Amino acid sequence: MTSPRRALRRAGPAGLLAVPTLAWLALFFVAPVGLVFWYSLGRKPGLYQTHANDVLSLDRYGEALSDTFTASFAGTLRIGLAGTALCLAIGLPFAYWLAVKVRPQRRFLVLALVLVPFWTNFLIRTIGWQVVLSPEGFASRTLQGLGLIDEPFSMLFTRGAVLLGVVYNYLPMMILPLYVALDRVDGSLREASKDLGANRWRTMLQVTLPLARPGIVAGLLLVFIPLMGDYVTAAVLGGARGNMVGQLVASQFQQAQNWALGSAMAVVLILVISATILATAVAGAVCTRLLTRRRRVELAGLAEGSPA
């Protein structure tokens, strides 16, 4: 039997491998978030000063949760959930096709095409959609040429344009983890499911998707978290109608020079994102529990009905 002291000696060198990661998280995540929280407890002392923490209070959170900003928080959450759901709905079939149907020799080419947008600056990609969706843009001219509309059409400065922009910008971040997860699913398991009488949809729901769950979770997190804080897409494609919390936070730091209120808004946004992720995780766990229980009931029924 291994003694506790010997176990600590064995775990010591292996534990040192996590030190760089922990230092990175402490320096670039814990410290900045702690600094933002500290600023949120302060105030704006004067017209030409950004913040002061001589008197600590939670008054800035009251301002951040006022009716003016609450509407922006609600709109941002709607766009975040809708954009993440659309990315999943588009990315899952594409990733499945790429992992299962495309020949291995051609997958590299398709993956390269998926990554092509990342070779261009984020702002330039978004401005490109501004050109396409303008009244004189490609979309309007195409619809007029097909005779579907009589007058110039524009989607600019609407929430629909913001939703289209975020789906375009964040879709590759959904496809990549889904592809990795689906590519690791053993094809023999799908074949065994079909041999046992399951159709394609049942195989997808009860075999493929449960095995690809880590990739689905990773894709949802990689899309939802940065999407909620995005303000470039909303500013370029949404204007005043596509106002999101990220724009409000940026304006408080840059234009208004009110770092205390901007920090409070940022903390509230972090809490909203965390609460949404927690609620989604709980709902997913409940659904998984219900599906597992249903599966057990079906198996128990088959066992009772089988001949002795």
C-alpha cells in the first residue's frame, strides 16, 4: 500500500505542470476581473476624472440595473441566445457531414474554407456585411433583379442585421469543436445501432449526439460568451436599434469616462452570462436524466417481455 507521503512525492512533479496555466489564469483573468469589480465599487468624482475609490458603495449597480440599461441587457440576451442557437442549428449538420460523409482526403480543404474568414480582420468582415446589406448593395440589387421587390431593400441598422452578423462571425467557432467531437465517434457504434433496428434519427439522438456532447458544450460556450460581449457587430450593423451591452460598456469607458459605471455594467454582464450558462447546464442535466430514465424503462420492459 502506497503511503500518503510517497503519493505526495509522486504528485508533486506532475502538479508543477499546471503552474503555468494557473499563473496565466491569475494574471490575465482573475486579476483583470478583480480590478473591474474594484472599480465598480467606486464613483466618478469629477468631469475630467475617470474614477475614485475613496468611498465604496453599490450605487453604480443601481444605475446599471435601471430601466434604460435593463432593456439593453434583455436585448443582448435575446441576440446571444438566438445567435448561439442558430450557430448550433447550422454548424451541427455541417460538422456531421464533414466528419462522416466527406472523404478524409478532402476534409483538410473544407476545414481550410471554414477557417478562411479568420484570415481577415473581424472589423473588415463586419463592414463587408454593411456593404452587402445596404440599399445599393448586392442583396438589394439581386432581389430587384429577380423581380421580388420593386424598391431598394436594406437590412442595415436592425436587430436582424446584428443577428446575421454574429452568426456569420461566430459560426466557425461552433463548427470546429463539433467536428472534432463527431470525428472521434467510432463509426462502428452507429452501424451497431442500425443493426439493432434503430433508424437514422434515433441513432443520431441516442448514439451520436450523446457521444458528441463535449464538443456541443464547447461550441456553445465558445460562441455564447464572446457573442454576449460583442459590440463591434452591433455598432456596425445595428446602429441605435441594435444596441447591445458591449456598446454601453465601451461608451462608459471611452466617451463618458465613467469607469465605475462601466465596470458595474461589465460585472452585471458577467453575472448574466454565468447565470444563463448555469440555467442551461441545469436544464441539460434534467433532460439527460429524463432521457436516461426513459431508456431504462424501455430496457426493463423488454427484459420483462422476453421469454425465459
